[in-house]
Amino acid sequence: MDDGRQAKWWSRPATGRPGRDEPENRAGGEGDAPSLRPDTPGPTDTTAPTDSPAPANSPAPVAGQGPQEPAPSRPAGPPLHEPDVYSTPPYGGPGPWAPAPPVQRPTPAHGTPVPPQAAPLPPQPSPVLSQATPVPPQTSPEQAPYVTTGGAGVPLAGPGEQRTSQWLQYDPWGAPGQPLTQVGPPAGTEPGSRKNRRGGAFAGMLLLALVASGIGGGVGAYVERTGGLTTVELPQASHDNGDRAPESVAGIAASALPSVVTLHVSGTAESGTGTGFVLDARGHILTNNHVVAPAGSSGDITVTFSSGETAAAELVGKDSGYDLAVVRVKGVSGLKPLPLGNSDNVRVGDPVVAIGAPFDLSNTVTSGIISAKQRPITAGGEKGDGSDISYVDALQTDAPINPGNSGGPLVDTQAHVIGINSAIRAADSGKGTERGGQSGSIGLGFAIPINQGKRVAEELINTGKATHPVIGVTLDMKFTGDGAKVGEKGPEDGPAVTKGGPAAKAGIRSGDVITEVQGQRVHSGEELIVKIRAHRPGDRLELRLTRGGEERSVTLTLGSASGT
């Protein structure tokens, strides 16, 4: 070519090459290949080896076919391109026919239409190339109206039309309807889209994991709490009729509780809570003197029964020396008296039950044993003149007794009253026995024996007052020796031994020290009073005393004095 550019080969050239002086048939294009019409498929770009080279301008004979018709000559006119100065040899002869790939007809750029496809020609044998098929030299766009696309000639632009590089990059094997040139990854596979899809998938998996873990945790908590996914029913004893042995604590409580009451007392200066129990069907109730003392002469006393019913009560009588009192309710029927036992029959270690309202908790039941008998105690003394001091030869118990239990019953296994709970030993004071203190139980409770309570209650109901047994002497309460010493002087500087009294008749003198009462040792004046008051007026007692270092025994009959 004039511009000195070499032709581009679309297939690998063969080793042999014909001479340059062989004529070149230009009438039908380059060689006798079929005409490159828009509707005619061209020869495939395959190289087939042969035994001997065929003439360049004639096709090789094919078995079963006659000689081919010569291609029609082109009309006279100027040549389609410049003569080949290099004398490029013509194409080899035709070989066995192979069908060309389907012609792709995309819409060219700039809206250039693709010519319609004519009726296809009958299949022809593919030319057999004896050597590499040369490609004609490329010319300018104005000179080359056709471009070979690997086999079939497709008119891309007419003479004088500008072609773009897009057509040179056209892929005939691409899917129809797709862009001719596509830079980068296929549509929908961009890194951003893939990243978005991966991010969405990760978020979905994370949400699913959270939901699954929440459901699993809930199911696990339910299984741990209930022990399984099914309803759990634990074995349980059947309902009984509620009967208990009469000697059991439950049987004792069931029998005694209907006869126990709670007392609420209020006066002008103070108020208090205590316990009592029914003595008879007439409505008499026994309690402690220090329980009703806050009411005075004009206070109110209210009784609450175990059933919850309440009634007003009035004071019948009281005695501070024994710390006992009797009140009566009116207009109440169906009362159940609590049977009384015999405190002389009690033995240390016997089981007992205490019932009361500690700290206003009514119908409280506690149990224990008898810890000791004939425990001499004194309680009270708040007034300072000794008129409110009580002397009790008490029963000691470890059944818990607290403030509010005062006046309640201490019963045995037969639900019989053997004592009246009256005092406790307070751990915080260390000064002795106290009544109604606010300290809790430390297992040292004291009850008035019911034998003494029965006698005093009968006197209070019958006369409104109780009598005290006496021996007719004044004791020296400051004596620190062992025993109870008769004083030198009595009240208002009178004689210490009352003239004509039980002691004077028995020969007891001033300065004598009494050491025993009915065979029981006496260590102080308080103990002598306790031992005397444990008996009734008129009882005969045997005493032992010391006079001038000598021991003597005397017998006397107890006198009587009015209580307060």
C-alpha cells in the first residue's frame, strides 16, 4: 500500500507462499470466495492442511459436487481499492464447508440501522486453505466499506460514513440486545452492589441470631424455673380431718384457745395489753393485777375473745400482794370455762403450754416444760412504798413468755390450768424478776401456782378482797445473814412481835432468825413471806429458828390480814 502499512492477518500464515507474479483475480474480491453480501455467510476462518497446494484462483474439487458456477462480474468502474504493490497471493482453494456462526446484527452507534437479512444461501462446502489466508491491507474508512468479522461479511457503514471504534470491539458471541462494549464487571456485580448485598445478609443473620438467642434464653429460663416444658405437679399428702391427739400441743391449743381472751386496758395516764381466761359461765375472767392497774378507778377494759368478738368488762376485785385480779363481762353467752388443775401435782420436767397475746399478738401458743417449782420471786415495787410488791412461790418454765402474756394460762397436757403467767426474768436489767417489761423471753418465765390463784379468785369474786396469811412479826429487811431475822421494832415504834398473834403464841421473840418453813430453807425475809403466803390462813406450820446460837422448832397457826 502507498502508506507503507502492512496488512493484518486474522489467521496464522502457512509456511509456503506463492510467487508474486501470479495473477490476482479482483473481479470477485480477493480470490474466488463467495460474495460478501449482507445475507450471505462467508467462509469460516479455519485452516485445513492438504497434500498439495491448489491453484490460487480455483477452488478444490469436492466429492459429489460439480464445478462451481463462476461468480458474476462486477460492473465496470474504478477499483474498490488500490492495487497491491506487494503482490499478495490470493486465498487458497475452498476446503470442506463449515457453517459460519450466526450473524449478529446489533444496532450500530449513532442510530445506524442494520440491513435486513435476506434469505440464506444453500450450504456450501467450506474452502480448504492450503496456507494462511491473508487479510487485505486496511484502508481508511472512506476506502473500505466492509470489515471482516471472523467469517461473515456484515455491512457496517456505507461509503463515506464514519465508523467508531465501538464496532471494532463488537463481540459476535455476545448475547443479543446487550451493549456492544461493556467496561468493568457485568451488571449487578459491581463491588458496591455486592457489598450492599453482603451487608444486608450479615445484618439479617445477626438479627436472626439475636432473636434465636432471646427465644432460647426464654425457653431455658422457663425450663430451669419449672423443671420442664410440661406442668409439674409435686406429690402432696391428702387432706385430713384435722384431729390431733389430745395430749399434743395442737390438741391442747385447740381445747384451750376458746377460753382465752385478750384484754385492752386504757386509763387517764397509761394503757396496756394482757391476757386472761374464763373462770365460769357467769363471765368471770382471771388475770394479773398489773394488767388492769392502768385503768384505775375510771378506766376502760375491753375483752376480745378468740373468735374475734369483743365485749366491755368491769373490775370485780384485785390484790397487789398476789398480783391477781378478776374482771367480768356482761351480755355474753356461750362462754367456755377453762378447767383448773392442781399445781401441787406438777413435777419438774412436765410439758406445759403457754397461751397469750405477746406484744398484742393474740392467740399465741408456745410450749416448754416446768423448769423448777416453789421459786420465790418478788415483782413490782414501782410505787416505792412496797404496797405494790407481789410475793409469789412460783412455777418456773422455759415456755416463751413475753410482755402481753401476763395473766394468761399455763396448762398441762390435759389442757388444765396449773399456773397464771405473771413475770419474766429480763436479760437487760439484771435486777431480778420484772412484770410487764419490754425485754423478750430468755427462757425464764414465772407463773403463779393455780392453787394460790384459785383461793384468791374465789375471795375476790365473793368479797371483792383477798386475805393474806400472817404470823404476826415485823422482819428486819436489812439483815444480810442467812435466814429471816425478826426486827427489834415494829411499825410506829411498836413491838416487832404482835401481841396475841400466832408468833407470840408460839414463843417467837425479837432477834430470832427463822431458817426453815415446813422443812424448806429460808435465806431472806422475802423468802419467808413467799413461803407463808403460799398457804391459807388457819394452816398449821412448823418453823425452825436460831436464838443465841441455838436452834429451836416451833409450831403455829397462820392468822389472816386483808389485802390491798
